[in-house]
Amino acid sequence: MKTVIKGLDDFQAYIGLPLFTSYPIEITLEKIQQYCLSVNNQEWVHWDEQASKESGLEGIITPGLFLPSLYPQVFWDHVELQNVPRIIVKGIDKIRIYRPIYVGTTLAITSTISAVEPRKKGVEVVYQVSFDEIESDQHLAEATFLLRYW
């Protein structure tokens, strides 16, 4: 079931509460390499499993910005905005990755609104987003997303 936000004033009611925790997301080689192709990332750690293992890694890993790139689709799968006609992404702050994310990892994304700041027109909403491995319940990464609504 989606969380429904019925207008700009409705964001306030979610401050400090989990907005959603996503369905399981499996990290596959295909997803990693599709992302890499889309941003022209040819680093060997995303393409060459043997070289990755020889370097001391367990295998192919995700690029640093891969996890935050999953957030928009997951957000729209879990949140419905009503009476909010305009949205822009103001930025992504404080991206932290705590360990390599390997092919075969299954994770969930949790999004919490940490602040809603009034602006001349509309509001700025600060989302704290965490990426957690389902199998081990290990915290993999986090990021802060800033969006403007008016």
C-alpha cells in the first residue's frame, strides 16, 4: 500500500517517521552494468570478476552512486503525491557507503522525512534514506535527499 501525501501541509505529519521500507531489491550483474553503461563507467571493479577477486574483493561491486540511483523508482512505488504539482530535486547530501555492495546482495531502502522547511513558495523536504542488507540486517549505505515542492 502506498503512503498518500495529500498536499504540501501533509509532509509535516511524517517528520521523524519512516515513510516506507521498500520491497527486497536484488543487486544483479545486469543492473550494475546497465547503470555503468548509462554513465559511461568502465572501471574494472564493475566489469571484471576475476580482476576484482584478485584485488582482494569478493567479486564485482556496485559503483558509488548506484544505490542512490535506485531511490527515485522506489519512492514512486511507495508514495503517492496528491495536489503537489511541481517537484524538483535540490540535491543529494552526505552519501555514505559503509562496505562494498556485491552482486547477489539483497537490500531494502527505508526513507524517513527528517525536516520540512517552508520556502517562499512551497516547502523543502529532507529525506534520510538508508540502504540495508536484508540477509544480515547490515547497514550498507545512507544518503540525504533534498526535494522542493510547490
